[in-house]
Amino acid sequence: MESTVTTPIVVAPHQRPTRSFDTACALVVAHLARVAPMGLWAVTRIVDGRQILLDVDSPGYDVTAGVELPYGASLCRWMVSGEAPRIAPDVSAVPLYAEAALAARPFVVNAYMGFPIVRPDGELFGTVCGYDPERRPDSLHDHLPLLDLLSSLLSAVLEADTAATTAARELKVARREADTDRLTGLLNRRGWDRFLAAEEDRYRRFGDPACVVVLDLDHLKFVNDTLGHEAGDDYIRRAAAVLRDTVRTGDVLARLGGDEFALLAVGAGVECTVELVERMERALAAAGVSGSFGHARAG
């Protein structure tokens, strides 16, 4: 029986759905402004008693993204609580909305539409809301299925984007921890090798000058044998601190292990590197640390 290999069908980039919450918000606001025009459509974030407008289409009000309003006085508060409907063609017919509309002055609000954006645990993230300075016909209620759909979709995109962002942040932290020497806080050998691999092509293509400096600390074994490993660790940390304070901005410093350190002197020729090594030698000596240096052009 012959096996069949299925070739995956790749969707064109412009046909792929967005996975970014902010992009999805902009699309939702633009769509609502087309199919259900209001004086304002906005995606808002509710945090610390404030309602922050994230994305706005506002032909009927002088409102822009970034504006913050008190959530406790908003119409959205009553929609979210379920004490008032998601669609009110005439807010004066809904007492809670009528009272909130009075508090919204000088903005005149006579019609309202809204739905919540909800986190997976049921916690409120924010709302999508529409305001209009004029009363609207009862046919506004025909948009309720659309509001239900968009509420579900935006909440789902929020969940996916939050999970992706969290995973990316955790991966970045894990990689940084994996690439960091715990004793000194410098790059470890893995981080050093990863950095050189990433930078090698750039140096080769553009011919940027750079030099690699290697340092072996002197007397570390003597310190460990006579004063103990805690003193040896302090000796290494002292050397790392001196080197960190001496190298130039943009230089890359690593502890490769044991008593060995390495430095990539970015943009430095041999003469500049010699001066840098002499400066590091003097700084180490002033801190009671000595070492043996070697250097060569990178690449």
C-alpha cells in the first residue's frame, strides 16, 4: 500500500486572520462604524475605576483614543452589570442610562449600544460601546446578534493574544536566565556563543571592526584553597563588577566559566583594544584582582 504525503496548503498572508488584539479592535470599530453608524464607537479598557478609550471612531463627538473617563458614571457600567440592556435606541426610556447620560454632559447621549470584553475567568477587560447624540429607531435592536458575535470574537482574540504574549515573555525570561551566569550576572558561555552566532553574519557582511578579548583571572585557585570557595566567589564577582564598569557601552561581556572571561569589543580595532585592555588591567589591580589578557580580531 502506497503512502500518501499531503502537502500543506499555505494561506496568503493578506488572507490570514489577525491574532493581535489591538488590530482586531481596530477592525471591529471600523466594521461597526460602517454597519451601525453612531456618533462614537470605541473599544475601552476598564482599570482602577477608569474607562480608557483604546480605539475610537468618533464623528459625532470630540473624543480621541487615550481619553480616560470615570467608569462609575458610565453607561457601560450598567450594561456590564446586566441591569440595563445592551441596546437602547432611546436612553431616556432606561432610567439607569438616563441618569448616566446626564452625568456625561457636556456630551449629549441619547442612544447607546455596548457589549463587554471578558477574560477567560469571567473578569471584565473592557467594553465596546457606541454613543449617539440623537435618538435612534427601534431597528437598532436588529444588531443584537452582531454584538453577541463580536463580543465572543474579541474576548477569544484577547485570550489568545494574552496567552501568546505571556508565553513569549516567559520564553524570553527563561532564555535570559539560561544565558546568564548566576554568580556574576554576565552572559554565560551559552549566551556568549548564541550572541556570536547571531552577530557573525553581520560582521562578515558589513566588515565592521571588532576584537575579542579573553581574560584568565590569576590566583583564583590559591584564593579557593586558602580562604575557601566563598572568598573565591567574591573574587570572581569583584572582577566581574570591575570589568562591567570599565568596558564601553555596546561591548559584550561574558563569564565563560571558572576564572575565564571574554569581551567582544564592538567597533574596536587593535589599537583601541590595546588601550581597553590596559584600562581593564589598571582597574582590576586597583580592586586587588589580577589577570592575564589575550586579544585578537573578531571574524
